[in-house]
Amino acid sequence: MENRGNSNTEKGGSRLGAARHQRILELIGRGEILAVVDLADRLGVSQETIRRDIRGLEEAGMLRRIHGGAAPSGPIDTAARRPVVERLSLDREAKAMAAVAALQIFDENMNIFIGGSSTMSLLANELAVRGPSMSVTTNMIDVASVLAATERFKVMLVAGTLNPATRTVNGPEMFRTLETRVFDMAVCGTSAIDLKHGFLGPTETHAAITSALRERSKRLAFVADVSKFSRVDTHIVQPLEGADILATDALPSEGAVSVLRERGIELVLPPPSEHDSSKATEHET
């Protein structure tokens, strides 16, 4: 009986520690430099507990220790927290080129899910012009409206509550819809790519949606411009090994290419005819 009690206490402590770590990362995700004393006050624990948390999170590569506190380990993608209409104008050329690269991963009559992001909106534009005929389920109204305007696509917009900033439909109804569906492929955006932790995003909702799609799709693809390799964010939406394809606008670093290859991720770049001749191009498997 005593051992079971100790075990339960340890499990409870682990859960509280994990929740505290997540809260610290959420605060760091705003791009703030956080003092130990402030974190201790906010989270209702001792300063020594916060110092241990910070050490552990630094070892995991999730933040950077500084004198008296913690800071983001790299440039947080604060753009991912802005309305999608604003994000469309940021790095638009690179995002559009990543969308062009992604055209190669689609085949006629596929049954796919397209997630919600500024890059997914640009992908829908490319598919509407020259993509194959497909059945498309999406939670982004921009994707649904663009593809439904062409006769080549059978489009389903999932049920749920509309978030006007992201122009996506979310909530319990959306997850209930996904429970009854399976897809040949799910295609998502990401705010950052970390070679240790995987594909990152700004909220738990992003992680939950991607996890559900991974379970219900034969293949999971991400479409993101190569600058995402130099950014960080606060939530792991999918570990590297959970992804099958990455379509991007330019060749990542040699180290990144090596890691992607080791994890079995197909790297898809724009065809030479589409890409700026001054940039390297490659389509690897």
C-alpha cells in the first residue's frame, strides 16, 4: 500500500511538473525574457523549483538560460499568432514556392485533408489552377471556398466553431467529424521545424488536430518555407518520425537534409522550371 501511495504521488508530481513546463513554454512563446522570481510568483512554486524546470527545458532545447531567468532559444514565430490575413503577406514568395513544390505530391482522385494556415491558403490557390481532381476535406474556409469554385474538387468543410482570426473551424464538432473519416493524405502547415523535436506550432489545438490527422491518414505531409528551420515555437504538433513528406521552397542545410533522410521523410522541392535559378533544387526520397 505504501509503495502504491508513493507511486501515485510521483505520478501526480510528474503531471504538475509537465503542466508547469508547458506554462513556462507558453510564456516564453510570447518572446518574453522571464525572471525566475516572476515565474515562481506566477506559478506558485519556489524559485528553486523554477530553476530546476529551466535547467531541464534548456537541456531539451526548448529555451535558453540567462542570468536570473530564461529566454527563447531562438526567434519565436510570433507571426503564427497574428491573423491569417496578415500572415499571407509575410514571406509570401517563399510560401507560394513551397506550395508549388507541394503540387508534386498529389494524384488524381486522392481523398485528402488540408489544414489551416497562410501557406495552406496559398496551396489551395495553386491547386485550383493546376491541381488534379480530388476529394478535399478542410477546416479552413478559404481553402474550401477556393477549391469549391472549380469543378475538379469535391469539397467538405468540417463542422465546428469559426475562429475569425485564423479563418478555421475548430472545436469538439470538428474532432467528431474526423473520428469518422480516413484520408489518403493529410497536408498541414507548421510555424517552426526543429531537428530534435519535430514540427512545431503555437497552440495545443494545432497539436491535437495534427495528431488526429496522423491517426486517420495514410501519409502526413507538411508544407513550409525553409525559414521555418531557423524558428522555434512552443508546442510539438508532430515529431519528425510522424511525418512522411516535407514540401519546401529551397534546399535546407546539409545537416537538416541528413536528419530528414534518416527519419524517412521525403523532401520535395520546386521543379527547376519553377524555381529561381540562383537557388539549389532537389527532389529527394
